[in-house]
Amino acid sequence: MKNADDAAARRDALVARHYEALPYPARAARDEKIRLIEGSPSALPEIEHWIFGGHLPARLRVLFAGGGTGDGCIMLAQQLADRGVEAQITHLDLSAPAQKIAAERAAVRGLDIRFVGGSILDVEKLGLGPFDYIDCCGVLHHLEDPAAGLAALRGTLAPGGGMGLMVYGQIGRSGVYDVQDALRLLSPEDEAPAARLGIARRLLPNLPATNRLRRNEAVNDHLVGGDAGIFDLLLHSRDRAYAIEDFVALVEDAGLGLASLIDPARYAPETYLNDPTLGRAAAALRPRERAMLAERLAGNIARHIAYVVGPDHQTPPPDPADHSLVPVWSRTGSGEMIAALGSDRVLKLSLDGLSLRFPLPQQAPAILKAIDGKAALREIARVVGPAAFDRAWPQTYAVLNGISRLFLRRP
Ligand SMILES: C[S@@+](CC[C@H](N)C(=O)[O-])C[C@H]1O[C@@H](n2cnc3c(N)ncnc32)[C@H](O)[C@@H]1O
């Protein structure tokens, strides 16, 4: 037992040293003047839809647990400020250098964020909560005991609240652990981070064409993320990856329930199957098995993202058949989506190395054009024509919500 505790403490120290030396992801505050980084989890339309039934509470208490250099935190703080929602946002992290960068980014944007140094394992002891929404993106899989981390977060979740989680996907990270093992052989873990980075930089162009990381198009932090990206992906002293059923078990064992996996379409076998017999067999499976099948078929889900809620949560996601709701875009707009459709009305997407095609109904462009974040579905139906709208809306919504671009709000 003593040896196991010592090994865990040693890994804790290595993880802390890593994020002190290389705050993740590498960001410069001045870039906040020219762009907002948006993504999942924690985009405001996603949270409002999946956790709050399309209607945010009047005041939102938010925790970024292991918020790093601030991508999600800056995005949500900015989106809440733009909407004029009163919010208290707390950023909790072990790494002071990462928090310094996040604080500089917030300052450039004039955003008010509370920074607290400490471990998510101590969140209750720190007396920071309760929180209506908790983001924990890319952190649980670096803990010695991810279940303990999730339990600590759950303990500080307010009734009716929810969380946005991200953990690594086992199948989509094919090749990552081969190269991690290789680097441990070439450069012992207790060597200085700079020396280990030097070895990794030498190894990457030397990887043979058959190496599984080289063949994996779903993982690119080592190619685009600079030193921080290489270290985080290939030199981490503690990370684990989850098959989707193991991630769902982690969530459920913590007494939480899945509101949605993100993007829903990536966990639907039909996205990958063109054969009616296979499609029928897949449709007959239970939700967890369908997600397992989709993950095995796709092979490129390198990160599992989910919105999860507590047992007392009673607000279902908005119903697209309710025409009093207002459809809102996330990370796109009408013009961009119509352009992406092209004249054949087939939405073509490239997702982590996989080209996907989603045919949309004839009336879809007219519906997309009318979505302005203000008009309710019943008004859009009037513009398009009620019969045409009823024919086209369910499929249009299923595709665009399935790729996390379209959500619903209560007016
Ligand atoms: C991979 S980064 C993710 C940062 C951010 N959530 C994002 O997605 O961009 C992991 C972050 O978790 C922090 N971290 C790791 N273990 C932690 C713990 N026990 N408590 C608080 N923060 C932790 C690290 O310092 C680092 O900033």
C-alpha cells in the first residue's frame, strides 16, 4: 500500500511540474483581441439546451475545474456577458502559470473571473460551491482516481445543475500510448521536461509510416499544439483513455446521468452505416450499445464529451416539436450553413479524418435562412409554409443538432 501511495504521490508531483512548466493549451492573451475560441463542452447554447431545458437560471454559478489557460472559461464568460446573464465564474486549477495566462486573457476582454489555486479533489473543502454548471474538460483522466474527482465535483453541484465533461477516447487515441511507451524508454520520466521534449521532437519525424500514431488522423496536438501539445499528448506522466461504455459507467457510478454525448451524431451508428439490414440491427440496440457500436465503427473519437446531470435534475432537453421554441446557432450562422449545403443540399463534413455526408430536405435552406436566434419555430413555419416546414424540420433539426450546431431556447 505504501509503495502504491508513494507512486501516486510521485505521479502527482510530475503532473504538477508538467503544467507549471507548460501551461495547457499554449495561448497568448493578445489573441483575445482578434478571435474567440469556441468549442465543446461549455458553449452557452449547448449548456442551455442540454442542461437547462432551453432556459437559463437568472443567475448562473459556474466552476471550471482544471480550467487550464482558460479556453472554455473565456468562451463561456464572454458568451454570458454578451447575453447579459448575471454569472459568477470560478476557475480552479493547480497550475499558477496556467491561471496567470487565463487571467490575462480575461483582462483583455474585461471579463470578471474568480481564480482559485487548488485541486478539484478539495473543491468541497475550499467551500467554493454550490455550482449550477461545472466544466471539467481534459482533467479527470489525469487524476490517480478519476471517480474520486468526479465525486468531489458532484458534491458541489447545485440541485438542477449539470456538468460538461471531456475524457480521452481509447479507440480514437490509437497510437498515442505506443509513442508514450517509446518515449519512456528513450527518455526517463524524471528527466527535465525540456530534455524530454527534445527527445520527442527528434522521434516524431523518425516514426515509420506504419506507426499507429502517424496513421491516426484524429489526434494532432503533437503537430499543431507546440511544446505544450507534444508534452500533453506524448510525455504525460498520467493519463488514461476510456471506451465509451467505461466513460458512461464512470458517470453513472458517480450518481450522475447522461443528458447527451457530444456530438450526438457521432454516437449514432446510422451515421456510419448505409446498409438497411445493418441499420435495423443497430436501431434495435440499447442506447449504450448503440454508442459502443458507433465508437467501434468510427474509430476516430479521440475525446468523449458529455453533458451530465444529477439525480434531482428534472428539466428534459427542449422538444423540437414544440413550436414556441427559438432555434439558435452555435459556432456557425445561416449563411455559413447554407453555403456548406451547396446546390445538392448535402451537408459535407470532415470530422477527424472522416468525410461524412448528411442529405437535407428540399426546404432546409429556407428554414436555415430564417433562423436568426430570435424567431420562434412557429414564425419560421409561417415563412416557409406550414406543410413544407413540418416535412423538413425534424430531419433538418436532427442533422444540425446531431453535429452540435443548432440548439433550442425558450423565448
Ligand atoms: C489538459 S489541461 C486542460 C485545461 C482546460 N480544461 C482545457 O480543456 O483547455 C489539464 C489542466 O488540469 C489541471 N489539473 C490537473 N490535475 C488537477 C487537479 N487535481 N486539480 C485541479 N487542476 C488540475 C492542470 O494543471 C491543467 O491546467
